[in-house]
Amino acid sequence: MAQKSSAARRLDGDRSPAMSTPDEPTVHGNASEEAFYFENEGLRLFAVLHRAGIQGPRRGVVLCHPYGEEQQVSYRILVRFARELCGRGFDVLRFDCRGYGDSQGDFEAANLQTQVDDALTAIDVLKAQTGIELVDVLGVRLGATVAALAASRTRSVGRLIFWSPIVNGGEYVGELIKHKVLADITSGRTPVSGEQLRRELQTAGAIELGGFRLTNDVYRQLHETDLTSQDDGFRGDVLILARLQERRRAQALRQTYEARGCRCEIKVVDSDAFWDFPSLWEWSFPDEVFQATLGWMVNR
């Protein structure tokens, strides 16, 4: 049975309490939002296309969501950012990968490679819907990894924007497992060690992390993924937004892209982990992330 994101089902009617947000974008009178499905490998994937409704040259952006629970928590943030971009003349496609939100598919049958395949199809859908030939791709956390891997397989991506990218998949798995152990301790449940969880993953084929099942297949693919060691053909511009504790990984990723001939910029932001579950109750909003990204995307 596919696990579906309750946050994703709220589509665009965000009835959350008031929060601190950036200045309202300039919304063009002809701007629109269209919800629809597109197909990939026999599955219907849910998407929303934000059309800027302006004449003349435009830019297009595909948004790639993060993994598991992080996708649920960051959902409203990406809705808001899509509207910010649309208000500044960008056509934006956001979508749910298979097994997420309102898309078809079993979450446990999905993996890193299927997310990359879904992102590539989403890029083609945006091009077909808008006539824009060279698009930007923005990814959050593991969605940034997906964006990078997708860009290595197509010439349709002009710029990459990463929010707190997962550079090393093995380190990310360790982070998820540590988060699970700490959550058990703080909730009063009998804690299970990280080593026990890894053994369970090997014997049972999957473990529960934040309400989602991490499969052995995803575990293996993540451990094989390191964006600093992969050679690809992408040569466009790159923006990396990183928090203070993420600077080391961001710098290594910048060096990798610059060695390939890309122009790559890091912006260090003082931001909470808006994809983490506690942010749902704190109503924190990544104003600095929005402003830094918009400034780069609009003016570069």
C-alpha cells in the first residue's frame, strides 16, 4: 500500500496559522495554477503548473521535493516558493514522485533512481507545456541530489539550485538512523541502536524511519551516491544554499562543479531546518533562503 502525504493532499489551500513570509510577489493578472497528472512508466504522477501569464521570454523551473517525512514537512514551503517564482515571471512545475502525495505507486517500490526518472519526465512535461527549452531545476535535500543526477542525463537543464543538498548518500542514511534513535529516546520508547537498525534492514529488507519504510534497495543506492565523485556533462550555473553546519559539504560540491567548468556560488544562510518535523509546530519560515534564491535566480 503506498504511503501518501496528508500534507500533499491539502493541495494549495494552505490554512496554516499566519507566519512570517517575504514580501508578497508581484502577481501578474494572467497568472494561473493548473493541477493535472502526467504519466511515467505506466504511473500517473500528480503535478501543479504555475504559469506566470506574461508575454515574451520566460524561464521555467522544476521543483524536486526531499525524501520521506521531509517531503511532508516542506510541502507548504515549496508551494509558497513556486508562487514567489511565478510572481516574478517564472513558469514553475512542482510534482510528487511516485509513491508520494497524490501520485500513484508504492513508496517501498520507489528508490533514488525512480525519483531521477520522474524528475526527467517532469522536465520534459514543463518544456512541452510551456515551450521553454532550457529549464532550471531546484531541489531540497535529497531532491537536490535527484536534481543533480537528472541534470547529468539531459541537456535541457540550464541552472541548478540546491537547498541543503545531500552530497553523500551514506552520510545521509546515518543521519536518518540517528534521527530515529533520538526520536525513540525522547518519546520514551525503548531505543534501538543504529547497528541493530542496520541488521534489521539487512534481514527484513526495510526499516521504519519517520513513518516511511527505508528499503534495502534505497539504502544501497544512497551508499553508492556521492555527488563529488560523479563525472557528468552538466556545465551550467549552480547555486548552493547551505546552513553553517553544511558548509564543508557545500564547499566540496562547489569544487567539483567548478572543476567541470561550471560557475558555482555558495550562499550560507542562517536558517532552521524547515524540512524537520518540529518546524511544523514552530511555524518557522525560511525567509533568508527565499530572498537569497530569488535574488540569484532573477538577477543572474
